[in-house]
Amino acid sequence: MSSLNLDDFTDLIERPDGGVRRDAETRRERQIVPPGSLGRLDDLGEWLAAAQGSSPVRPILRPRVVLFAGDHGVAGLGVSARPAGSAAELVRAVLEGGRPVSVLARRLDVPVRVVDMALDCDPGAFPEDVVRHRVRRGSGRIDVEDALTAEEAEAAFSAGVAVADEEADSGTDLVVLGDVSVGGTTAAGVLVAALCGTDASVVTGRGGEAIDDLAWMRKCAAVRDALRRARPVLGDQLQLLATVGGADLAAMTGFLLQCAVRKLPVVLDGVVAAACALVGQRVAFRAPDWWLAGHASGEPGQAKALDRMALEPLLDQGVRVGEGAGALLALPLVRAAAALAAELPEKPDEAKPEEPKLEETKLEEPKPEETREDTQEDGREEAREETRGQTQEGAEGL
């Protein structure tokens, strides 16, 4: 009997703060640039404010790339361009700085954390901080057997929860989530097809290193066969991860759910992260409110999962390499949205029109020039009256 009760996440996960989001929207309306003129950056800034519970938005100061690593037994069917069991080589290249995510992380000054959950190699090949959560060596071949036992699935899920707590407690303020795996996209396709009720061909892509048509057909067949095994356990998400997932996918699901509990925003990378997010949505319907889709990888399974969760990718650059590289490209966009939301000045208050001042009305004294003219006119009138009087007297004497 499992000691994990996934229903607890439904009660523990709250939505981002709606009141703070409204405050951010009001603040945005007061800024000098009209609302909507920054496109999705407006929505992104308001989402960040709600996720942080802070308006204005705080800058993203301590982001982290977290990559869960594992090998999948289904890769032995030739469904991947890379040989089965070779994920350890990718992990080593990431740690040594030779993969795209490593280059981008250096340029953006973001630390990268790799968590080995089921690499098919000796655990002594990597440092303790990489391997201490490992559950097993490789996952089972999901077309004919379970990926994990029930106990291993629970241990992997709990490891993901623990990693999320470690990141939240260390002050990480945003996570870029990805995977380092061989065969992981096949397992992800099965999860998406099972949860969305679609056929294998609808969700099967060609992977990070594109496979040819024959390999794609083998991959479709593997997804189809695993899908038959997945449908009977759809009601139990932990059992679903044990049946057709893998240790890395179970850990990513636990990580995503606990990040939502801890109110830690997550940027999802490719189809593997999207598939785990879809499982997480089945567990707690409010959880996707804490996640962003970093980019469109071109994998049909990712598109299907994101559509089901109503998440729209921030970027579409055709990046298929995985390992968090595509999602990390979206980090400058998220930081830009935070900066614009916090630092754009507000419009000055409109000045009220001043009321006219009432001045006392003064009677103007006649100007000197006008006085003289009036006096002269009066003198002329008197002379005319005197002349008329004299004329009348003369006429009476006659």
C-alpha cells in the first residue's frame, strides 16, 4: 500500500494571487506605454506578479536549470537516434560544458543541476550530488513490462518532491525544467496518448536527433503496445508512471507538483516535461497555473499536451535538442517582462486647469488729454450761446 496520497496536492496547491494580478493590471494601465502594446510581455509580467505575490514584480535573480536524467529500456528497440543506455554520455557532456544548455547557461549566468534517476551506468561515474536520488539503473521496456515497480515509482516521485523543496529552500525563484534521456520521448508519447485519448501516430515524433522513417515506425509500434498497457491504469497516476513512465518522468511529475505547492514558477522544456505536466494536471487541476511553456519543440506530443493544459509556448525557434536548451532561451524574455512591468514609469497626473482669479474692478480716471479736449469743447459751446444771445438782443432793438 502506497504511503503517498496524491489527492493531497489538490488541497495544497493554490492558484497564483488573483488580487495581486489585478493590482499589476491596474499599475500597467498607469504606465506611459499603452496596455497591450507590449504584446505577451504584458500578460507575462502580470502572471509573474501573481506568482510572486508582489506588485510591482520582483526581478528574476536566482533562476536554475534542473535536468532529470535516465535511460529507458524501450530505446533498445531502435526508437532513438542514440544508442540505448547512452544518456550518461549526455550527462557528462552537460556537466563538462559541452552541450547547448551548458553554453546558454554560462552566457546567461544560470547554474545547471543534473539529477540522476535511472542512468544505465555505474553510479560512481558522477559526483554524489548528481546520483544521490537515483532509484535504479535504467527503466523497464514499457512495451512489454513495467518501467518501475510500485515502490520505485513512489521513491522517484518523492525524490522529485525533495528536489523541489531543496530548490525552494535555497532561494531559487524560477526553474527551467528539462530532461537528459534516451528513449524518454517514447515514454512521454505514451503518457500523452493515454491521457488525451489519442492514437500512437498522433503523438509520436522523431525525437531530438531526428530518426528516419523506419525508426519512426518502430517508435509508433512501441507507443501503441505500451498504450495498451497504460489504459487499464489511467485512474491511478502513480501506477501509470510506474507502468509506462520511468524514474526520471515520475521524479519530474513530483517535482512539478511540489513546485506548485511551494509557489515556485517553472518553465517547461520539451515533450518529456510537457507529458509530466499533463500527469500533474490530472493530479491537481490548479497546478498548471504555475507553469510556463518555454518553447515549441516541434514534437506532436508536446503540442497535444500543451493544448490540453491551455499553455501557449513563449518561443518557436524549432529547437529540438532537449536538455532544457529551448526553455532556457525563454528566460531572457521572462526577465524582460519582469523588468518592463516593474520599471516603466507611470504617466504624470493630469494638471487641473486653474480657476481665473477675480480682480477688483477699478474706475479709471479720465486721462489728462481727454480732460483738456472736454474743456475746450465746453468753451466753444459757451461762446456759441453768447453769440446767439447777442443776435437776439440786436433783433429786438430793430
